[in-house]
Amino acid sequence: MRFTRRASRGRSNSGHQLEWSIVRQPTSTPTAAGDLAGRWAGDEAGARYRTARFRSRRAAGRDPALLARLLRNRTLGPEPILDAPSGAGRLAPLLLRLQRPILSLDISASMLAQLEGASRVQGSAFALPLADRSCSLAVCCRLLHHLAPREERAALLTELARVSTRWVAISYWDAASWHALRRRRGWRRHGSDHRTPIRAAELRELAQEAGLTLVERRFSMRFVSPQSWALLERREAAR
């Protein structure tokens, strides 16, 4: 990995020592991201998320299965893999099988305390403490759909693209799903739930603005469940 100055140190799953530096701090924290950080800031929040958020093995395995399908037969560089936000490490078993050092980043110290087998750093996905093009793959699970303003979505994708040498994998809520349609038509009350689906066209536009190309999408239950994943590639790496 390439860094500008040492700020902290950890040990990777492969036994190699990793170092990272705080390259920059966000000028502002998106409101939704700040709300999420507050929700999972308590000492017991990480354990609660790990044990109660996904109450069945099937639910817990849905995101890893979709990500595994996206990454099948993809060529990764030798650089480490970034998991941001990592949460309590639900993707870690899959990512460890890719045989690259893993850097798990989350804004919640409680979440990071649940992790095993990966280097950990507390920080923001909007100002990643990494140098440009320092990761072979940047993974972002269950954050984009919490961001409603377009500029916040764009900022997230731009930052993920900045640190990746080639691949960005990100989950999102599909606007073409039955769940999203019910909310738009007012058939489903969502109260304080402000999670926001995104259209495929907007996802492509955001990717293009970040210097990425939409390569493939995978769906939990196409046109039914909103949970979806997209694999994006840096345009110059695709040539």
C-alpha cells in the first residue's frame, strides 16, 4: 500500500504489517451518514448489529453471496482490499478467501471491536485514510441507500474510485423493485425510514462522473427486493 505519512499501524490477516495515514478529513459529514454514526456509536451497538440485525443465516448471507457472484472470474491486483464501512465484519469471511490483506474501516469503534482477521481503522468513507490507487478492490456495503442528496452519493463514489486501482463494488437499493414502487405510490408507509432507492441510469451517471464504468449488477430478488449490488471499474483500467 502507498501512504503519505504514518498515522497508525495494524496487522493484516496474512501476518504482514500494514500502515496507513490520514490523508485528509471530510470538510463536512453528510447528514444521513452522521445519523448512522450516532445510531451505532454505543458500546454494545456492534454486538447488537452482529447478532440481531440479520436474524437468519439466509439474511446474513445475502450480501456476501451477491458480492461473490460479482467478483467471480475477476482479476484482482496484489494490493489490499478495502471494506468500508465494514460494520461488524459480515463480508470478512468472503473477502479473506480472496487472499489479499483486508483493511476494515468504519466510523463506529463498536463495530470495529467485533472484527477478527483484518486490519482495522476508524474513519469516514467520505475521506478514506489511504493514498490514491492503494487498493485492488474497494467494497462499500449498505451505505449508498442511506444517502438521498445526489452530491453525497457522488462524493462517496468519487472517494471509493480514488483509492482503487481498478474495482469498486457497492450495494444499493434498486428503484425498479416492488418495494421501491410501493413507497413511491404511497402503498407502503415508511415513517422515519429514509433509505433511498436509485435508478440504474443515475447509478451509471454517478459512476461515469467518478471515472468508473458500470460493469455488472446483481439482485437479491429482481424486481421484488431492493437490495442490489453493482461492480464498477476504473475506465483507464478497462482499456
